[in-house]
Amino acid sequence: MFTFRSALRMAEIVIEPVPLPALHASHAGTWVRDANGSTRESSKGEAIMAAADTPVLLLNAPLVATRLGYPDLSGLDLLELYAFVHPARFCVPTPKGLADALSLEQPTSDDAVPLLLQKAAGALLQTCEKQDWAERDGAWSTLQSLVRLRWPWAQVLAPHIARPEQAEKWLFSKLPEWEETPERPQPASVVLSESEVEGQLEYLTGAGAERREGQRSYAKAASKVFAPRRERGQPHVLLAQAGTGIGKTLGYLAPASLWASASQGTVWVSTFTKNLQRQLRGEARRAWPERRADGTRPVVVRKGRENYLCLLNLEDALQGGFGGRPAIMAQLVARWAAYSQDGDMVGGDLPGWLGTLFRKRAIASLTDQRGECVYAGCPHYRKCFIERAARASAQADLVIANHALVMVNAARGRDHAQRPTRIVFDEGHHVHQAADSTFAAALTGAEAIELRRWILGPERKSKGRRRGLAARLADVASYDEAGGAAVEAAVAAAQALVSDGWLQRLHDNEPYGPIENLLAAVRALTYARDESANGLSGQEAGYGIETEVADLPGKLIQLAQEAMGALTEIRAPLVKLGVRLEAIVEDAPDWLDAQGRARIEGARNSLAWRIDLLAAWESMLNRLGGPADPEFVDWFAVDRSDAREFDVGIHRRWLDPMKPFARIVLEPSHGVMLTSATLTDRSPDGADWDSAVQASGAPHIEVQPQLSAANSPFDYANRAEVLIVTDIKRGDLPALAGAYARLIEAAGGGVLGLFTAIRRLRIVHGRIADRLARAGLPLFAQHVDPIDTGTLVDIFRDDPKASLLGTDALRDGVDVAGDSLRCVVMEAVPWPKPSILHRARRAANGGSSYDDRMIRARLAQAFGRLIRSKDDAGHFVVLSSAFPSRLLSAFPDGTPVIRLPLEEALQRVASGVSGLDQPLPAKDNLQS
Ligand code: SF4
């Protein structure tokens, strides 16, 4: 049959491979192809020599360098060329992914990859010559800069990109400006009837869609949170347990879209993972058009400002702020910015792999990480992606955000009118975790130096625009004497904060200044009291160590008092400055136009944030040596990775972070829904609603949440099996690695391997990756491959033969329906990490039953990766000889659970059939 795809394949026939040598390295071996010759398998040494002699084509240079064990490898990376030719277009960074993105024939074996690289280069260069190249605009100008920067591709590309007849517009004049919009009135009070909600659900699911009772009752329950509030501080709260596959997204979008349309208000849906954000964006199209008649967007995705490109930082990087490779990256980012939908650099349309090709930190430094934005004082203010997103969300019917942003906005949002009042927390089981980090406080070296830089700006001869407080508020200082004096006092006091080289000074026991003195004492005490050297983690293993804040030496308490005094000296002038700024806004001088006012408002906001931070630090220090506050857990920590220290400090967490969540997020809201497939614990006695209610925070504001539950429609009994492998001894790493390899072979790939320790993950990967690659089963791993997690999941999803190993982030961040995920293998029961914080919470929440709840939740989340649609089937394997029966209720009702030796498990996995289609083993081994 003649299809569009086959037409493209025919088009491929005329693509000339580029006559440049090409190199491909996988765990199975290394292949080199001469410029015009044949492909041969080579040794790693030979490949490195070939790459050193002449520029070679390769795909994902950092990954190839890791495979060859030669970090300095460089060449003509196809991914860089792709980012130049097709900025803001998706591409899975593998040979297969590149072939698909360019409509080329997929390579069927490793030795076919070098030729593919030559063809891919040819296809991309040909694109540059085509009249209809969609991303031509700006390419010639950028290329001229890249020639000057000696980008390896520049000379290759130059003959293929014609000079435009008219001068190309500079990025910063090309981007559209956002427009001021009037404030929305407050939402009208609306009561949704059940029949309206049902009708809307039917409309969204489409005519002829199967009628799902679970989804209907879920949608009706969800509509209750949109009812008018009866009492101030008493929002409607709904806890909705929604089994996988009930269609919960459309279930809550049905009442949400009705309410938004009738009330002219905004609903916020908050997620924990980017995956769900992406999915929501798609589902929301059923309820809202892409744009309204006036051109505005009814649905917007909103993220924290640190996710977006800051145009001022980019301009600075393009004009000499960056040198070497980061300067090349800045040019590629500028290409992307011209085509990006929303300027989101983290999880948006900037390829996740671009950062790892260059330096992750270079990407981060193009965002507004430290809140140095000068708002209306910025020449790009009217084109700023962050400002555009903020304005769009104020006008939207639906804002898709994440838990952290919703909480940060509620805690220290700039604009009260924009605070969300109707919120759906999807992936609601993560709200606790997000609240825990949002409301935490930490006085560490890294945090303190951030504050110093925010106040003082760059202190060495550094290029760039980064400026301190004095420079940012120079006009205020010249106009207002008291404000100017406050800035000067803050700058002088900030000298007490830690400065560059502090880690080394702490290591050498030569701290400088009151904060470093305190951190040196904290570090010394943490090492003195650490007892983990003989255990599984701690000093010996090179990971972080910690100690409780108890029975502190007098000297340390004295140092804490001195540090507290120093912090107060910084905070006092900042408070004064805040008062002066407020006075200037209220009694505005002639020169203060709307933009100036916006800038001062912005400065007040970031000032308030720093004042709160300093106050939290002071309160933490004040407590040292005094009686412990039962609301909080405090500890000292030295953070390390691979035995290298990277931070030292004092930490404070709420014992129950849902307490501040209730006050800051729930109380001011009108309606809040928490929903998830794992909201309640599935204890052996059934769903445990009491813990779910307690964990929601609602009791802290004396609200009784409404409860709803809808079971998954999936046929777990016939589509899934839990296999508990009983003959792999704990701690036997060769056996563990062997079991992983054999399970992956038996499944033919498509395995997601979950680990609780990075060290074991690396050992297992190191032992089995080569063997699997030789069998045509590629294995990727977090913490091993130089690829970001989102891209690793894209690679895994794209190749049904690939397997992926990872830790926590993969346990519930992976949504891979279909054939690519056929088996989940957990290395062990996911016991909680025995930290000081965990011990305190365990003691406060019922001891071992708290641990059990936590483990069951983790198991349920991990199991949830396996069956994403009604057609999915697969095995969930736990390599644990001692899996407690009380944890088995974590799995959905009816799922067969079998304890068996590895050999039998392999047979069941290899047969590729799950559930009751296979004869079940003897009854003794079956668990219910
Ligand atoms: S307004 Fe702020 S965040 Fe936006 S481009 Fe300017 S400095 Fe960057």
C-alpha cells in the first residue's frame, strides 16, 4: 500500500550520505565508517584515534564518550545540527529516534548506524537548501555567529544556507509583545446540576464513547468543590480516590470547564509530573479551543519562573557573557527561543538533551534562578516569556501548574488577585512531599552564598549583567536617602555571609566570618556523631551524613548566637528598604511611571521573600540549645555525592507539613480536590480513609472533607501477575545483576528496573549492559547515562526492546502505555530511608504501621506503571526473599501474587502471557 510514510521513504532514496567519517559506540561495541567507504567494527582505542584525527559524525557526544571511556571526545554531533535546523522540534536522541524524526529508514543493527548518521547529516543539510524550510528565518545570522565561535558544524553548513535578500530581524525585535489586559472580575457564584455535569462529560468523551459509571460518579463528586463556599476559611475539600483507567482527567475537567464558563473564573489543575501536564494539555483541547475569538488562550501551562528563558540573561550570554561551548549553546537556545511556544526550558519544547550536550548549568544560568529580574527596568520586559505566562494565566479558564508552584504562589505570590481559589491537585499523593519541601527551611552554605550574591552581585571580575541590590535599585537610592542608606547597610552586613571558596575553607578548618564559623562547627559535629560508617550508607559509602540537633556543645551554641546576630544585621536594613519602597509606591514621585512602579513592586516581592528567609534562619538558630519545638524536626547535615562534599548546613522541616499547607493553601481557597489512584492506603483491612483525611491537612482547619472512590475498570486478574522471587539473597549483588539480566532477556526488553540505592543500580548496570546490548537489548540507566530523566523515558517509550533502570523519580513519573513496558522489576521491598526526619515522623504516626503505609504506597505506585490501558499486560517482579504478606494488599484486588524461584519466574515472564491464561502454581505459593 502506498502511504505517506512510504512516500517519505522513497524521498529518502535521493538523500546523499555526507562524505564524512562516522562513529557509533554502544554497549555491544564500536563501529567506524570511512568518509566514502565501508563500515567496520573497531576497538575503542582505534575509534578514539579516528575521532582525534579528523572530525567524525556522531550522535550524542557525551554518551559516546561515556561508552568509549574517553571524556574529551568531540566531533560533529548530529543532535547539535538537529537543534540548529529544527529548533523546538521533538526528537528522541537515539539512532532510531533520529531516523524517525527525519523519515529515514531505521537502522536494524549497530553496524548500520554510521551510515544512518551520514544520511541524517545529508538530510539535514538538504533541508537547509529547501525553499520550504520552516525554520529558515534567523538561521543565516546565527550561523555567522557560530562561524566566529568555531562551531564544528559551521563550516559544513555554510555552503548550504543562502544569505537572505533582506537582513534578518534580531531575535529580540522579532518576539511578540504581550498586552496588558483588564483584571477579571471575581467569579460568579454558580451551582452545577448533576445533569449538566453528566451532559458535559458525555460531550467531552465524545459521541459513541463507552459509558463508564465510575467516571460519571467521579465527575459528579468533583463538581461539589465548585459550589459556592458557605463560610470564610472553610473551603469545600474533596478527596477522590480514582483507580487507574477510570478517566479521571475528563472526570474533573467536565465540571471544571462548566464552572469556568459559567462563572468566568479560573480553575487550577496542579500535577506533580510533567507527563501528566502534557496529557492534560491534550485532554483540555476537548473542552476549550486553542484560542478564543480575541486571540487569548483559555488553557495555559504555568510553571515556576526558574523554568523559563530570561531574555536579558540570553542577550548577555550572546554578547560575550558566555565563552567557549556555552556560547555555542546560547546561539542554539536563541534559535529555539524564536520558535518556542512558551519559552519553557525545562520540560517544554527545548529538547531535554540540549543541556547535557553542553552544560546543564549553562541552561540554568539562562533562566531567572535567583530572582534578579528587574521587571519593567528590563528592555525585554514586554516580550518576556515569564511575564507573558503570568498574564495569560490571569485570563485563563484553566491553568495547568505543578504542586510546588501552587504552594509557592500561595505562600509568597506577587499578585493576590491571581492566587488560585479552585484547585484540583491531581497526583494528590504527592502533595505531602511538595508541601514538605516548600515549607522547609535550610541554612546551608549554598543557600547563604545565594543570598550574598543576590545582595552583593558578582564580586570578582565576572562578565555579564548580574547586578547586586545597589545597582538594581540605584535610582531609588538616589531619590530616597533613607532607602539608599538601607541598601548600603544591607550590602555592608552581607559581607558576613559565606563567600567563594567556603567549602575548601571548611575542609581546611579555616572558616571566615560568623556564618562560616558556625557551618564549620556544624560540619565537625556531624562527622563526630555520625554512626553510619559501619552501616549501609554514610561516611564509608560517600553519601550524605546527618546528626540530630541535641545536646549541642556550648561553643556551637555561642557560634549560632553570633551567626544569628549577623543575620539580624542583614535583615533589619532589608526591612527598612521594604518600608521605603512601599512609601515610594504610595506617594509616587513624578518620575515613577507604570513601568517603574512595576519594577519597584517586583523588588518588594523578592525583598519580602529574602526577609522571610532570614527570619526563618534566625528562628532556627535561636532554637539551637533551647528546648526542641515539637512542631519541627531539626538536624545538621553534610551533603555528599561520591564522597565529595557539596553542602553543609542546618535543616528544619515541619513534623506535619500539611499544617502550613492547610493554612496557606486550603484556608484561603473556595474549593480544593485531591485526587489520585493511591490516595488511600490499601491496608489488609481495606481502604484506610482516616489516614487519607489526616494526610490531606483538612483537619487542621477543621474541615471535614467529602470522600469519593471509583475502582479501576482494568482486568488485573487476567492482565497482570505479581511475582515475588524468593531465591535472590539480599546483598548478593552478582545474583541480583544476573536476575535482572535474565529477566530482561526473558521479556525481550521492555523492562523498567527500580532500585532504592544508586550504588546498586550502577553495579547491576555495569555488570549486565554489555551482555544485553550484544543480544540487541539496549539498557539505559539514570545516574549512569549522561541523559536527563525525561529523555531517558522518551528513549524507553520509543523502543520496545529497550529497558530502563532508575530510582525514585521513575517509580511514578513514567507513563508508558503499550508494548514498551511489559515488566517492572523491583530490586527489593522499598523500605523508607532511615533518616532523622523519617524517624521523627514514624514515631509521631504510629511506628511500624506508618512504614507499612509508606511501602504499600510505593508498591502501588510502582505497580501502577505496568497497566496504563485496558490492553496492557505484564509482570510485576519483586526480587525479595522475605516479602511481608501484610504488604500484599498494595496490589489491586484480584491480581494474582505468586512466590516462586527465579527459574519459574523467568518461564512466566518469557511466555509473555499474564494472569490466569497460564496455569497458576500450587496453592501454597499463591497469595491473595
Ligand atoms: S523581565 Fe526579568 S525575567 Fe523577563 S527577560 Fe527581563 S530580566 Fe529576564
